[in-house]
Amino acid sequence: KMLRPIEDKIIVKPIEETEKTTASGLVLTNMQNEKPTEAIVIAVGPGMKLADGSVIEINLKVGDKVIFSKYGGTEIEHEYEKLVILSYRDIFAVIE
């Protein structure tokens, strides 16, 4: 089964971080309590239609690596995968 987001919704698969390195080179492990903020885009909605008929386009594509709001979105499980459904405004940047 495929998930198809509506309006300005984006479905992402969070990238789980198991360790993080600080600027000084210290490796911090056991980051399970830290909610991931990077993800891969799995599906993109068609955009939000405004009252005047114009559509807010979503400038993302499947496969983009993004940074999203730490507390944004709705976590779901689909076909044994943990995914997050976000509004377009909850995506802050694309990592290139």
C-alpha cells in the first residue's frame, strides 16, 4: 500500500542518529532520547490551494534529505516503518 499525502503534507522517513560528534571531536552516543530532525522525503502532496484559487507549490521531491521541526508532524507506522507526516511549513531546509 502506498501513502499519498494531501494538500501541503509531506511524508518523511526520519534518519536515526546513533552517535553525534561535537565540534571539538567528542563522540556522544546513546542519543535515543533525542528526536531525529533529519529525514528522507518519501512522498509529497500536490500543494495547498488558497481561497483565490492559486496553489502554494511544494519545492521538494522524493529522495530529498531535509531538516524538519523537532516537535512537528505526526508519527505513524506504515508497513513496519516509522514515518512522519509533516506540513510544508515544518520543513526548514534541504540538505544538499
